[in-house]
Amino acid sequence: MTALATLLAEARPAGDGFVATIPETWLQGRTAYGGLSAALALHAALGLADDLPPLRSAQVSFIGPLAGEVTVEPLLLRRGRNAAFIQADVRSEAGLGLRATFVFMAQIASTIARDAAPRAPVPIPPADAALYVGPDTFFTGNFEFYNVKEGLGPAEWLRWARLRQRNGLHPMVEMMAIGDALPPAAFKLLSEPRPLSSLTWILNLTTPAPRTDDGWWLLRANSDHARDGYSSQSMRIWNAAGDPVGEGMQGVAIFG
């Protein structure tokens, strides 16, 4: 297995970005795992300046397949007093595969202070828990998972996840890599396997400095609408202490 930190360390500079090679162990079918592609884009965005404020929002479009050698190109769209908008494209021989817009924003004095987001509904896995690790030939082999099986809706996943090799990663890059690790929620509605493809992903971070213990993050995905080959799902991320760190939405294509 190639650790994400190793993949980034072995990338070679190209303009403001870099060129990297996506190994087969990070693929899901004919394309790279979406969280990996988004993490590559964020790593390039972070490299544009060393004084960026914290990442608060990511808007990702999965446009086409990415595999093999890819070029990651960041572009500063605007930087104001409080916020910076950076676009990052990931391209392969097949063309543009991913375009992301990242919003970095400094904390601003405000009279509003509301925190009604739900805390994690289940505790972290016990030390003797039976964890699931995917095959080395699929991107899930880079993770350890612990499934929550009870009390879920018909199109809902709730799963603890952590990268098996996470040392040396920027915390925000780790967050992007882990945040898309669930299967689409509508997958649970299928009577037999069908091709699925994420189209868009929006992730809003509810903390400027996400942290957890022992690498564990609790991921939730739930779909209330899936028809005509398209599913919309809501997503949440909590840390090991049960604190909310991210909220998101995703659009998914269902073929068949």
C-alpha cells in the first residue's frame, strides 16, 4: 500500500502545482477514490501560500476518471482581508477529472454563537473491536472501518473510519481523504450491485482545526431522495470525542 503522505512526497513540482502518480491501490474501478483526488487538490491549494487562514468549505465536482499520472493545478481566484478562494484542477491523459473550489477563512468577531449540531450518536470502537479492512487492490484497503448496524434508516450509513497510514499529513488533507470514504447511501437500496458515481461533493467544516484521537472519525451518509438515476445525500463527520467537525452534501449518479 502507498500511504497518502508518501504519494505527496514523491510528487514532482510543476508550475504552482505538481504531478503525481495514483497507484492501483487508491482506485475504485477505473478512477481514483474521490477523497484521494480531493485531497490532492487541497494539497496543491495549500501550497500556494504559507499564510492561508483555515479551510472552511470545499466544493468538489467529479468530472471524469483519474488514474495513473495526474497533474494538479491550483489557481488563486481571490484573496481578501478575511477569505481566500482557490480553485484546483486535477487532470489525467483523459482530460479534466476534478475541479474543486476551496474557501479559506479567518475567524471574525461576531455576536452570533450557535452550536446545535448533533453530537456523535455512538462511541468509538472498543479496543477489541473487529475492524474491516478492504482488499489491497481497492482503495478501501487504505482504511480501517467499524460499521454501526443498528438504528439506521433504509438508505443510511454510519461508520467509524481511519486511515491506516496517516502520519505526516496536513490535518485538512486527512479530512478530505477520509470524508468521502462511505459508499453512496442509495447503494443500500439496490437489490443487486449497480455502477454508481459521485458527481458533486460539498463539505463545510464546523471547526477551523479538526482533531481526533487515534485517527478515528465517524462518518454518516443518508439519502432521502433517489430516483431517475440520481440521488441526493446529506453527510456528517464527527471526531472521536463526538464533536461535529463537518457537514456536507453529495450528488450521486446511479446507472440502472
